[in-house]
Amino acid sequence: MDRNKISKWLKGPAKMGHKYSLSAIYFCTGCGIIEVPPVITARWDAERFGVIPVASPRQANLFLITGYVSLKTLKAIIRTYEQMPDPKYVVGFGSCPINGGMYWDSYNTIKHLDKYIPVDGWIAGCMPRPEAIFIGVTHLWTLIDKDMAKGYVKYREKYESYRKNQEQILGKLEWKPLYPIRRRK
Amino acid sequence: MNKELLTEILATFKKTQGYIEKDNRLFIETKKEIVPALLKYFKDKSFDRLAMVSCVDRINENKLEIIYILTSFCLDNPLNIILKIKISRNEPELDTVIPIFENAEPYEREIHELFGVDFIGHPRLTPLFLEREYEIPPFRKDFDMRKYSEELFDSVPFVGDEK
Ligand code: SF4
């Protein structure tokens, strides 16, 4: 272990643990997923960075949205996101989740992912190289260190608005709200 | 061999035009009533794989063009048979070809959803890809995608911005 980091480990062991053991849920949304197999396998080996793909959202704390998000996928994304345990981090990968990318005038792709779930970081590009994922991961470390990757807290606090946006675009959602919704008179 | 096939088709079926392009594409233009008979004919000739069913919106002619592509698994002949028909754009109706080629089901569902073509006799024309209802089927040329996406997606506020 790096000796300079001992004080950090002593101060916030949980935080350091989260930082160096990111379990990415293996969820494919768009074309960007094609970059993920080389990232997690021998060629680039994401385990050097503590990123490991897991099969179930219950075990994951990193959600890579790899590409354009259609309405049907958005539904699956919200359900997956709500099943992940706190703390959880979302990284939008590629220009499509950022602002629509080349699907900016499509009838079935949502343009801004952060209107529906909170996103902690973005990796721009169409599609980004595997190196960009690692740069993204190191940026995410910095954010976790500085307590800035607080998307899941924002989701809890602003759940009402998020749920409203989700319902505006998807119609009535068939699952119960994750957090209680206060009814305003 | 392909030329002979073409002459045979033209002799057997009336109201049919055909030509060969690039040696391995046999185009046939016909009327929609003849399609089941033609597909059955090709199936008996061992063109037993319906590769796809597709649709083109010919808005200038006010027609929808349905395209069936057939290939063969068992013949040693790399020929694609491309069957084109035009149907009216205002009342797009067509008999399903599921009794002949079962794998036409998802294609027909897709065309029904994206172009609004009614396939008579199709067992379940339920939505396949789309989550929302569209007034005009979205792949028709008169569907204004930009306006639609601006109205729908840009009206959702960013969380934290709304009043
Ligand atoms: S950003 Fe490019 S590569 Fe990624 S999903 Fe969009 S179009 Fe595909």
C-alpha cells in the first residue's frame, strides 16, 4: 500500500474501500458497450483499477451507461439503479447520454440522462476509447475523495422531481416509489 | 439458370415485372394479391429462407413499398430474390405471410408499429419496440421527428432547475 495514503485510510476507511472496489454492473444500453469487454479483460484489465463487472445490480456500485438510452432502456435503467445499494455512482459514457449525441432529433431516445437519474460523471466521445474509461475512473476517485460524487444523496433528496420527470416521459410507472413521496396540499 | 428462373416466373404469374441486377439479385415487382402465391412458389423452388421483410415510404407516389427478401439455404446459388409490392398509403392493408414463412411475424409487427401497415390475419399486432403512442407512425416521412423530440424531451426540466 502507498504509505502516503495511510492517513486517508485511517480517516475514512469506508470511503477508501468504495473508491478502490468499484463493481460495475454489466448493463449494455447502446453501442458503447463494445468498449467494455476489452476494458475488463486482459487487454486493458480494469481490475488494476479495482473495477470489476458484476452480474447483479444488488452487488454493484458503479453504473456505466454505455450509449444511447431509448425509452424502453430508460425504464430498465431506472429499475436497475433503484435496486443498487448506496453508495452508488453513475457514469454516462459517450455523447448520447450527455445531450443526445447523434440521436439528438430521434423520436425514441432521451436526450439528457441526468433529467431522470443523477449522474456523477461523464465521459465524452463517440465512442470513448478504453483509456477514457480509466481516466473517468480516476476522476471518479477524486470525486469520491472530495465527497462530490453524491448523486445517490441527490436522488433521495429530490426523488419527487426525478419521479415526476420519469412519469412525464414514461407514463405511469408500474413499480412503487423508492422513497416516500410527500403529497403537497 | 437465374435467367431461366426469371422467364419462368414471368410466364407463370401475370402482372409481374422482373429484372436481374449484379448477377445475384432478382427483382420482382408485383401486385399484393399475388404475393402469397409467389412466396409459395419460391418456397417450393427451395428458396426457403425469408431473410427479411422491409418497408419504404414512397411519399411522392402516396404509396408504401413492402419488400420481401428470399435466399436459399440448400441451393448452391447465391441468389437474393427481392419481391416488391406497393400498397396504398392511406389504407395500408396486406395479408400476412405467416402461414408460408413463420419467421415473418416480428418483421410484420415491426412494420405495423413503425409504418402503420395492417397485416390481416396476424395473430398479435402488439407494440414491439415503442413505449409511447404516436399519432403518425414514426417511420413515415411526414412524421416531424425534430418537432416531436423538441416538444417531448425538451419539455422535461432538469432536476434542480424547476420552479
Ligand atoms: S455516443 Fe456514439 S458510440 Fe456512444 S451510443 Fe452514441 S452514437 Fe453510439
